[in-house]
Amino acid sequence: EVQLLESGGGLVQPGGSLRLSCAASGFTFSSYVMSWVRQAPGEGLEWVSSITGGGGSTFYADSVKGRFTISRDNSRNTLYLQMNSLRDDDTAVYYCAKDLGLPGDYWGQGMLVTVSS
Amino acid sequence: DIQMTQSPSSLSASVGDRVTITCRASQGISNYLAWFQQKPGKAPKSLIYAASSLQSGVPSKFSGSASGTDFTLTISSLQPEDFATYYCQQYNTYPRTFGQGTKLEIK
């Protein structure tokens, strides 16, 4: 059974940093593109970033480029999102997702990140 | 970036109705289009990939179609559990982009 378990969310001040983790199980982690998608309170879905299976290619939304870094540790079956220079408008539920939009795609349960002073 | 324009933004329907939601891409995306269902407080659930293929376990009451840059999600015989918000998403190119969502409410 596929499982994606996010951790690392919480309250952070503007300008601060946070690292999100997504622990994967139930599939061959290194074979799949992994993504982060977020949803601000009361708003729609926004794709944030994706990383290829081997980690060699990464992609970012303009809204986070230069501030967020996606990475993965295939030996630990874990996806990461390092978030720096956080702003109020980064407040959202963050989801990790396997193979976004493709056959067999799967989402984690989501994790709230609140940026506030 | 490819813009995905979804319509309507909200829709009222009754149990047993058939409804259609439309998503238009700002440029060609072949059939690289997915549909998701989201209920309040829950993660999105994938319904359809490649514009018209059902994800495993998704009932056949959900169907998708494509015509050029226009895509439709049709839900037949609405049941109470189908009332949710639906999103389209293109995965032809990066950045991936979602439609703004369609909230399906009970009339």
C-alpha cells in the first residue's frame, strides 16, 4: 500500500525557514517523480515543485524559485522541501504527491505551514 | 506558462443529475490533462489521467473527453458523495498548472 507521510510543518515568522519531509513507502521511491503542491486557506491548488526519480532535474513555480529547494534521499525514501525567506503568502497546506496527474498518482494527507509574526 | 481556465467556478445540481465541467488550456497540451476531486479538509483524489482514462478504482460514472484545447469532466447520476470541488491540471510542461476549481453543490 502506498503511503506518503508529511512532517515538519508548523508556525514560522516571516523571513524564517522550514524544512518539510515526506516519507514514502509501498512503492519503489527512486522510480517516480515526486512533487509538492500547496493550497492556501480557502484557495485552489498551486503546484510548487517537482523532482525526477534520480534527483537530477528539479522544477519550481516562479512564486518560490530562489527561495525553496526540493531534494530527495532515495536511500531513506524521503522527499524534502527546504523553504527559506518565508512570506505571509506561503501560508498553506502543503501536500507531497507521487506521479502527479499520472496513472496511480497518490497524495499525502497534507501539512499546514503558517507564516505569521 | 500554460493557463488552465475552468468553468463554471460553481455549480448547483440535484442528486441524480448529470453535470459537465470544462477546462480550457491556453495552448496545446496534447492529452496531458488530469482531473481531481477534493472534499473539505481532505487531500485531492485523482479521478482521470490522459484526459479520458479512469484511475484505478474510480467509478465509471466519471468520464473525461478532449477536443483540441478544451477538456470536459462529466459526472453522471450524481450522488451525495460526489458533491465536492473539482480541479483540472495539465502535465504537458513545467510549470504544472491547475484550473481554479469548480465547486459542485447540492441544489
